[in-house]
Amino acid sequence: MSRTLKLEQQVKAKGWEVAEEIRKTFRRYGVFVVNLIGSPGAGKTSLLEAMAPSLAGRAAVIEGDLQTDEDKRRVEKAGFRAYQINTAGACHLDAGMIRDALTGFSLDGGVELLFIENVGNLVCPASFDLGEDVKVAVVSVTEGDDKAAKYPTVMRVSSALVITKTDLLPHVACDVDRLARDARAQRPDMTIFSTSARTGEGITGFLGWVDGMARVRRGSGASEPIGSDQQILGRSSP
Amino acid sequence: MHELSFAEQILENVERIAREHAAGKVIRIRLSIGEMLGLNKESLTFCLGAVTAGTILAGARIEFEEKRAEVDCPRCGRLPVDPVGVPMCPLCGQRGRFTSGTELIIEEIELDEPDAQA
């Protein structure tokens, strides 16, 4: 005897409750959280290093890598308080890993911004909510100008795109305008920054955007991630 | 591979409901997938196969239905849209709200019930 049940029940990915829980923790501490997503070698760590001098102890970093604490040591040397997660093979961070990290890592002592550097991967991290306020995609000019078109999901979920290594533009065939156009096809309100960690180009601009978003968040007191369906800020100029 | 985390949640939900109904086995599960989730059906089927092994969901037939992205515009009403990140009305460009295409829903399940009198 078989019976059919109509359920119409919504299913969320495992871990979304955890993401909501840690988002509340971040709110309680007044910490604005940025989830940096990009390919291996896109320049995520270098971007953090380039921002370090302007952040003067008010930002912390959680590093995600399969193995090693090399990135933690790099950003610590640059001046951040940092924590390393080793995923032992997993291709992305998930909310449970961030929750565990927070037990060994204090948000006290003037931390206003927390950067989570995801595992180098332009695909899977896009689908995982880490309790962050914004996701930011990082693409280097050396990867080619087709990346926004080829990896639409990460563009769709990111509030900003940081194009890195622009000092190499004379040496590589990368049409930055195409990259920006393809990104905005997925996300019309995407804010886009051209940066070079080496020359310092665009670093202040990106940092200003992060601080601006953090101010908006503190002012609004809303609990949804910025850029979610519920709350999306107007398009700002690149 | 976010399909795996969705598969785990489907297992958890269906298993609980099947237990509540004292079912011996789950024969069929019908899911509707919002296109904005970016879920790959083959991969979700594979993940479901893996996580349901040895459970009462093992061997259940999985049926899919795709839900197109739809935006609810305050002026123009509900309209299908391209699944981009911002819920913008395709007619007037005003910002609306996604009303479909963002969710994974267990529409129905078919259970084998050992007790025909139930």
C-alpha cells in the first residue's frame, strides 16, 4: 500500500541555520564581514596585504586553505590578527568551519571588519553562506577576461568584483571592460574595482567601499546579508 | 558541490516525515528546483544516492521539476525574468522581489506503508 503526501516544503542547504547563528554573533560584536572568493592565485592574500597599512588593527582575517598556514603568516606579518582554517581537502569554507574558528578566535578588541579569505576556487564557495555581510569576487587580469562569463554564480552572489594585478595589463590580453560587462550581466548593481597590490592602484577605493557598506549596515541594523533579495543597495560607480 | 548539502537536508526532512507516518520505505520524491540555485540535477541525484544508501530513502525515484525565476514588480505584477542577482522588473526596470526560482522544494513524497489500515 503506498500513499502520496503533498509537502511543498522548502529545503535549505545544510548549514544555513549555522550561518544565521554566526551572522547574529557578528552583529553582536558590530563586525562587518567580507567573504573573499577567487581562484587560486587571484591575489586575495595580496589584496589583504595591500589593505593592511590602512586598517591599523581594526580588521581581522580568517584564512581558508586545504593545507598550510602560509597565508595566515603572511597576513599576520602585514599586521592583521589572523586565524587559519585547514579544510583538509574541502574545496570551500562552510558556516560550521567559521563557527568553530570563532571559538578559538576573539572578535573583541576593536575589530570592526573581518575578511574571510575563502579556499581558492571560483565555483563552490559561491554557494555557501558563511554568515557574511557581503561576498566579493576577486579575479586577476592574468586569468583572462572570460571569467565573469564562465563563472556566473559567483558574480550573481557577489556585491563587488575586485579585478587584481592591473599592473600586468600591458603584458596580458585581458579586456577589463568585457570582464566588467559580463559581471554586470549577472549582477547589474555590481561595484567593480581595478586594483594592483603592487602599485596600490584602487586599494583605497575598495577599502572605502567596504567601510561605506559597513556604515550602512551599522546604521540599518538589518539582519539580512547585504545584496540578498531583501536588501540591495543602489548601484555605485566603479 | 553544494548539491551534497542539499541532499543531506532532503534526507533529513524526508526521513523525519516518513517516520512520522510509520512508512517502511520511500518510493518516490518529487522536488522542484529554482533555477537561481544553480543546482545540477545529475549531481544532486548522485549525492542523494550516496547519502540515502542504507536509509528508508534508498532506491527512491527522484523526480524533478524546474521553477523559473520570477519577479514580483510593484507596478507590473509577477513576471518571469533572467535569473540574475537583482530582482529587476523586465518591463519597467523597477526593483521588485523574487517570488520564484530561489528555492528547493520537496513537492511530494510517496511512501510505502506496511499497515494498509493507516
